[in-house]
Amino acid sequence: MHTVPPAAATALPPHAALAREASTPLAKPPQLLPPPDSPLTPSEHATYMRQLAKGNLRQKDGHVPTPAEWLDALNARRARLRGIVHVPSKHTDTPTARVVGQKIYLPNLIFKMVRNHTLAGKPYNPYEATFRIPPSVTKTDVRSYLATVYGVKSTYIRTANYIAPLRRTKLGMRPVGSHRTYKRAVVGLVDPFYYPLDMEDMGTLERKKREKWLEERFALKLVTRMRRHELIRMSQAGSKTWRFTGHVRRDKILQSIARRRALDARDLQHVETELAERRAAGHAILRDKGAKRRSSKKVLTI
């Protein structure tokens, strides 16, 4: 009678396993691939078959672990806490954990999460996440950081370095800007993560709601306007005839000029009306201030 072997307790969920297989190219010939119902990856299956052929998997009692049991033991070793040993307790039967390594504090690193590169017409892959990380961070650092800080389990990690473009200087070829050099890390996820939709992918009502929420909390329009004004002020600071009007667009500048001209014309009309009224009433429009000044000087000299 054929019995079905028990499944691995630490095996990946079916959707996560399918996403991992779809994104991983086949690096081995078909005859070396695991069976369809096997929880092992091609690399894990090759390692298991190699250790089985060498006889390294046979235990002292003669029992040979199944692929599911071997995978559970492998995942338990992968997920163990480094630097901690379990010491038998004198008072209780439960062993106590003791730290044998040195404490390592998290470095000052920035993990920037970005959207996955998705081709046109293809669905977004929720079992994959993309990060921009410093070039010095390794795959092991990424796996440990995500698991320790956020509790995120990963299946695979692929990295690629993006170097800043170079330009010719007096000292030779130098990068244009060091901030443009970064490393991209593509991480396979066990649990799906759905990245928020872009503004152009939202409906009209949802887009307006998102824009209102962003404007209330971050004032994006005000920040953009102030940045443009500051750039213009810095670029035109040495000009003698330039004066900042508070606007950047040409139509807004022309509207501001027309508004000021209308105010000047209104003030001029008021002055003309006042002069006409004083002339009709027989009042002097211009006074001889010099005579008064000469008389005051004469009084002071007496």
C-alpha cells in the first residue's frame, strides 16, 4: 500500500512557491529537477540527493529523513538566532538561552522600497519586493535586516549594482554624483505584499482623495512652488534689472503686470478728478513753498 509522506511544516505556501519558480530560471537539466509534489527547490533537491548518495543523512538508529523532514531541519537551522546557546537550567527542566556573541547594533542604513519593474500588460507580482540599498550591503544583510526588524520572510534575493555615469575632469574620470550609485535588491516574499496604486492607476474619486490627503499632510504644491521660486532667485540674483514678482509662468507674470497697470491707472484717475474739483472750486493747485521758506529764513536771521 502506497502511503503519502507528510508535508514539510516549514514549506512555502503554494502561491509563494509558484512565484519563486516562475521568477527563477532553470539552472539544471529536467532530469535533475525535483518531483512536482516535492517541497524542495532544484538546488535543495540536488543537495539532498548528493547527501543521500554519500550516506551522510543516515542517523544513528538507521533512519533516513524524508525530503520534508530534511527541509524542516534545514529551515530550523536557517532561522536560528546566531550568538545564542541553550544551557541546561539547574532549577527547571527548560534550558535557558544565553548570549555568547557580541551585541551588534543596527547600522545607519536606508532601505528605500520602490515598485517592481512590471512590463506593460503584465500583472504586478505581489510575491516580490524591490529595494534600493547602499552598495556595501550584502544579501545576508538584507535577509537579516528584513527578518529582524520587520519579521519579513524571504525566499530569494538578487542584487545588481548601478554605477553613476563618469565624466572627464582634471583628475581623470570621476562619477557625476555619488548619490546616484546604488544597489538594487529584488527580494522574494513568502507572504504577498500589494504595493499602493500609482496616481494614474486610480479612479477619479480615489485620486482626488489621495491628492487631498497628500496636500493636507505634506503641502506638496507649496513645497514645489517654493523650490521653483528659490531656484529662480538663486539664478537671477546677480541681475540688476531683474525683480522677483512672485510668479514663474509667463501668463501669470503678464497678469501681474496688467493688474499693477490697472491699479496705477485707477490712482491716476483719482488724482485727475481731485485736481479738477479743486480747480472748479477756485483753490490753488500748486503752492509757492519757496516763498514761505524764504520768509522763515528771513525771520531767523533777524
